[in-house]
Amino acid sequence: MKRMSLQWRLTCIITLYIALICGCLTMLIYKNGVYYIDSLQETVDARGDDNGSSSDEIYISIPEDNWDDFANDFSVQVYNNKADYKKNSLIISALLALLGGVATYFISGHALKPIGKFSDKIEEVQAQNLADSRIEENNVKELNQLSVSYNKMLERLSDAFDIQRQFTANAAHELRTPLSLIQIQLDSYNSNPHPGNDADTEQTIKMVTEQNDRLGKMVKTLLDMSELQTVGRDDVIMVNALVDEVLADLEPLAQEKNIKLIGKCTDIRMIGSDILIYRMVYNLVENAIKYNHSGGLVTVTAYQKEKHIYLSIEDTGNGIPEELRQRVFEPFFRVDKSRSRELGGVGLGLALVHEIVSAHDGTITVRSNPSGGTIFDVSFTQ
């Protein structure tokens, strides 16, 4: 099919539509006028002699003794016909305008449907699905040109993201070796007694050990984030069993902080990466434990409604200010920097969670817990 520009499509449609409406309006008003002229003909025929003339000709033959009555009645009939003709013409015009508006809405909607599809396709674009977001060739000239430009932009974005991921992976790999060597030396040093060390030396060694451990965790997380796209996501996951496993693994940390873990999960299956979903739930529950009060609760709830799987992790901690709730997923962002470092965080746990959720085409939001604390809501469509 030869491509026709959107401008010409709309021009042709509107021209045909105007011609149709004008034709209908002319025909209906003509029929309306003929009707009232015929009614005058009947009035004349009723007063005059029936001479068998055709309906297209009007003959007036009124006896002299009936002329005055006829003149009065005829003038009233003409006045009434004019009023009715005017009223009916306005009604016909209004109805045609209304019907025309409805027709225009559907016709323009059909003509602009490719733009709606184009817009919906753009709305679905995420950093994780650039390759699947290409728009096929369009029969509309303007949209086809826009599709070509859009696809080229996606290619440039995809290349940029690939370069960024590759740089992150390469940097992390390069950092692992010196960090491992430093850790080996520190472990060797700490394994032997050093009675000649003073307090400052011991403090320095402790600080270096802690920071090296923190850098090691950061490098590992960066590697995990850079390799997200290469992990298969076709495992059949028993969500309730996975949550139970996470709670069991984190039970020692919860006991250490006097936190009670509660799981409220129904039998749910989902398709995804078992490793990544485990890491996501683990990070969220670990955060809920770390930033909770002693004697607090962490509740994990999972259920399915139609094709949607919902997972929520709620704690009874200090909560997150509303203006910062969306920023917690930014890499290296901390609500309380001093406390995060104190607890050994590197600022990438929630960023990794967000990447995992996005990789599974899910959504994650943060809201306050009515009983105090924070609730992280995750949803997936299966």
C-alpha cells in the first residue's frame, strides 16, 4: 500500500465528510420546504375548486363570498408554515451538527490510531527492553519518518547503556583483584598477634579492614547489576517457598536485633529468575531488619490476584520521609548516611532491587506503614 501522509489523509476524510453533511443538510431542508409548500397547496385546494391539476402546480379559484375567510386562513397558514419551517430547519441543522461531531470523533480517532499506537509503544520503553521497543514500518508517511528516527535513537541509547554496563563490569572486575589481595594481607596480619602495636595502629588496621570489606561488597553488587541482563528469567518460582527460605536465612540477624519475622504467603508460582527474585526479597527483608527498632516486626506478604502477583515487605522502623521515597532506589543514596555506614550498607541494595524488578517488568513503590515504619510494594504481571 502506497504511503499517504497524515495531512492528506485528514484532508480527504474531512472533505468527504463536509460534502456528505452538506448534501444531507440540503436534501433534508429541501424536503422540509417541499412539505410546507404542499401543505399550502392543500389549503388552497380545500378552499378552491378541484380541477384535477398536478401536484406541482397551484391553482387558486376562490368564490367571492369565501374570499375574506380564505385570505385570513391562508395568511395564518403561511405564518404557521414559516414558523414551523424555521424551527424544523434549526432542529435538522442541530441534529446533523451533533451527528457530525460524533462521526468526526470516531473518524478522527480511526485516522489518528497509528499515533495512539506509537504513543503506547513509547510508554513501554524501559532501559531493559530497548531491543523489544522498536517500531515497525508505518503506512503513514510522517509516522514512518518518525519511526525511523525513533529506532535510530533506541539504537544509540542501547549502545550507550551497553557501554555503561560494560564499563561498570570492567571496573568492578579490575577492582576485585587488588581488593582481594588487600583482604588476604589483612587476614594474614590479623591472624597473628602483634603485641608491639599501639592503639592508633590497631584502630587504623580495623578501619582499613572495614572499608575494604565495604568496597568488596560494593564491587560484588556492581557486578551483579551489570550482569542482570545475562541471567535467564524462565525459572518456575514457588514464591512462598522462596520467602520462607529468605526468612530462615535472615533469622539469625533478626534474633540479634530482637526482630520478629512473619511470613503471610499463599501458594504462588511465577516465571522469572530464581536467583534474582531471591536477592530482591533478601535485600528488602534485610533492610527492614537493619532499619527497624528492637522488638519490632517484619512482615512479608505475597498473594496473587488474577494475573498479578503482589509482594509486600513492611517494617515497624522509623519510616522514610515522603519526599525521599522515590530517591531510595538511586545508587548510593542514603536516607540516614551515618546510620547506613554504621550498619555496613554500601548504598546499592535498593538500587539492585529496583533493577531486578524492572528486569521482570514489575513495579515497586514505597509507602508509609499506618502502624509506623515503611512498606515496600512489589507487583509482577504473569
